[in-house]
Amino acid sequence: MTLQEFIINDIKPLNINDKVSDLKMMFNELTYSHIPIENEGIYLGCISENDAYCFKGEKTIVDCNYALEGFFVRDTTTWLDILEEFAQNSCNIMPVLGENNKYLGYYELNDIIGLFNETPFFAEPGGILIIEKGALDYSFSEISQIVETNDAKLLGAFISKMEGDVVQVTLKIGASGLNDVIQTFRRYSYNIVSGHEEDTYIESLKERSDYLKKYLDI
């Protein structure tokens, strides 16, 4: 199935000259965060549900056009860029425009997230590892090399957090047993934030500290 097959057309944009009461009625019937607005077939933007309820029903939408949010994607936009647009605009509906800015329909957030869930990062079995290092000290080539030199497969990686000069990277590693990978990252001065599999290094340290405590108590 191509991405364009997820374009939905069951809701037509309201006209800029429609009343705000029509907009409110539409929000009452739907679960969308925004409603597309057009004028003579040209997409103008979206109005959010929160903004719609700030206006009196007898007004026309054109009286509230300063509340229009002009976000959209093209029918050629990749799914990852579409997902980014959803996140940046805090919406669950994304208008899709074709050639000459023709309104083609919209994407639903859940459909695009569903595509993300079908990627190997989520669909393939493996372990999740979260590491962090200085922003100037890490590289994705080094991260890949560390994973692959331990005979593991890197299924995906993305920067999940940036705070000050520290970068946090989330990895999906398609191999059972993350321990060797974790130890190698430590040798390369990466901090292990979370490893969703038993970290035998920590367990070993705990066992040794327990043994030392017992020895000192004798």
C-alpha cells in the first residue's frame, strides 16, 4: 500500500464564509483537533478546536482568519516528514495538497503512526538500548561500528534527547544478549542510560559489592 492510499476524503473543508457555528457543529461531530478551511477551492489553513470555541457562533470564519494555521504536507512528502509535521503542529489531522496547491484530502495521525509501527525498529525482535555522550564526542559511525563489531545488527537509531552538551541516542539492536554491546559502549566512554535486557556488568558489580560487604563483616 502506498502512502497516498491513506489520504482520506470524507470531510470537506469548510468555506471561509461559513459561520463559526458550522465549525463548532463539525467539531462536536468529530474527534479531530483541527478543521481545514478553503476559499474557492484553495486551501487557506486550519482552525483548531480550542480557537473555534473562542469565537461567537454568528460570526463568519473570515472574521477569525487570523486564527488560521497554515500547516500542510504534499502528496509526495515522506511518512517520516509527515510524522514530524504532526508533532510540530500538535494536531491529529494533516491536510494534503497536490499540484497547484489542490486540496486532496487529509492524513490521520493514527494511520501514520501505524506505518511507523510497521518499521523494523518496532516490528523486528531485539533490544532497546539508550546511551548518551557529549555532543562533540559521539558519532553514528562509531555507534554502528560498536554494535556491528559485537556481531549484532543495528535496526534503528535516533537522537531521543539533547540537553546542554549531552546527546542521548536510542538504539534498536536485533540480537539476543546486549551485554557485550553495552560493555563496549562503556569502554568508549558512553553512559548507559537504559538497557532493556539484563546488564550483567551491573549484576556482577552488585554481587562483588555484596561479597566484599560480607567479607568486611567477618
